[in-house]
Amino acid sequence: MLLVVGSAFSIIGSTHVSRSFYAQLQNLEARRWYLEEEYSRLLLEQSTLASHFRIESEAGSTLGLAAPGHDQTRLVAK
């Protein structure tokens, strides 16, 4: 009888641990999904901010820079 009660408590304990680990797994998977989504958004933002057109337009509008014309460039021989 004592062995049956001990076995029952052992099963209850292992079931509780198993459910706790499963809940933790679900939380970690949700966190992973969120981080993957955020990473995708950040990659898109980075590619947008690093585009040549945007950099050129920001340099022109914010800093007043412009690409040099043909009369302002020189070819230097080695």
C-alpha cells in the first residue's frame, strides 16, 4: 500500500514538472517568434536607411552636399 501511495505521488510530481516545463517551452517559443519578427522589421529598416537614394537625398537636403560635376573632377594617373 505504501508503495502505491509513493508511486502515485511520484507520478503527480513528475506530471507537475512536465507541465511546468511545457509552459516554459510555450513562453520561450512565443518570445522566439516575437524576436524573429522584430529582427525582420529591423532588417527592413536597415535596408531602407542604407539605400543609396536615401543617403544621397539626406546628404543633399540636410547637409547641402552634392555630387561633383565633370568640371570639378580630375583624373590622376598612377
